[in-house]
Amino acid sequence: MRVLPMAIAALIAASSVSVSTPAMADTDQLVASICDYVKSNDKNRLRKKLKESRVKLRNVYSGISCDGNSLLRTAYVANAADVGEFIAKRLSATELGAAEADGKTIEAWAEANGHGGSPITAAIKERLSGAGGESDE
């Protein structure tokens, strides 16, 4: 009599493992695509990928790392001003003002690395000052 519940439990456990593997592969592919679009300054394809995946940038920003950098830092390094401004306008002021993995805020990092005059930095400062009036997507 105890064999049936154990068999059902084993079946459920086995099916949950096999279901999570493709989901992880999809997530890895999504992150890789997002990073590629940021590096290539392709705002339209980034927006399309986020929309197709039904993902809001502000919900996943902190969990995405491209070559060890956040999405905004990746945009700075790749001189991807259009995508960087897009990302900055989609994040909350709290997220933009938070310290990243190295303990620096994105604004402090940008100033320290010679990106103070970048349009991305201007968008971040505008968002931090509360003037970011663009709607969520």
C-alpha cells in the first residue's frame, strides 16, 4: 500500500526536474539576448525581446549580469547611449541609487570612469531628481 504514494512522489519529483531544465535554458538564452542587444545598442530589439518574454526590465535588472557588469555599466562600456537611456528610464530611482556589486552606485561609477558627460548619465540624473516622466512599458 505504501508503494503507490512513493511511486507518485517519485514521478512528481522526476517531472519537476525535467520541466525546470528547459526553463533554465530559456532564461539563459533571454539573458544572453538582452546582453547582446545592450552591447550592440539595439533598443528596438531589446524592447521587442522584453515584450515577447513578458518581462519588465525593472523586475529583472538586478539579476542580469553581462560579463560581470550590470546592464547600465555594459551600456557605458559599449558606448550604447540609446539603450542606456532606455534602461535608465525604465528603472526606479531606488534601483538607480542603489549600490551595485562593488559598492558604488551607477552614477558614482560613471563619474569615476569618465562617463560623467554621457547621455546615459544625464538620463540617470534626471531620473534620480524625480523628473523622469516616461511611463512604464
